[in-house]
Amino acid sequence: CPQISYALRNFIKNSECLSSSNGICTNKEVHCSITVENLGQNSGQFTIEISFYNSQSQAIIQQFQISKEVSPNQQAIFDKSLSFQSQTENGDANKEYDCSFKTLEVPKKSNC
């Protein structure tokens, strides 16, 4: 059976320096989220992989797989946060981060 129809919406990345010292960020939180909308007629489990990576080097810092049951015509938010602490200008908290999303699992239609 083919996959049910779905949409990915509202990609959000928030990066906030929670504390700094002498102009250097020492505590940063990065929050990424995406909304999955089930456009099909069946409930099912969606799995999204969220990857956090260094904006400059593109090196992946950490990946998370999140699975949620999403009912027909409903939405679910898949989100994750990472915190970085450091003391120096070259420290992790003073760097820029980004995130990407990959759909790993989508429910199949059941009436075929």
C-alpha cells in the first residue's frame, strides 16, 4: 500500500544565548520544531529525525528520532532542544547551529 498523504509545516529554529560573559555566549539553547499534518484517512505513526549541526562546518552534532501517533486531519509537533555551555570565544556555546528534518516513517494506507 502507498503512504498516506501528509504535510510538513511550520519549520522553526530558535537559538537563544541564555548567558554571556565579556561578549562571549557561555550558555546557548537551540530549539527546533516541525509540525506534521496527517492528510490521510488513517491514524498512524510518523517518525521524524531531527539533526542539529554546526552552521559553519556543517558537522552533525546530534540526531534524534521522534515517533508520534497522528490521527487523520490532525497535527503533531515534533521538537527537540539542545543546550551548549562553554567559556571561550571558540567554545560550543559561542557557535551558530542549525537543524534539519528527515521523515523516516509514514503510515501506509489501509484500504488497499
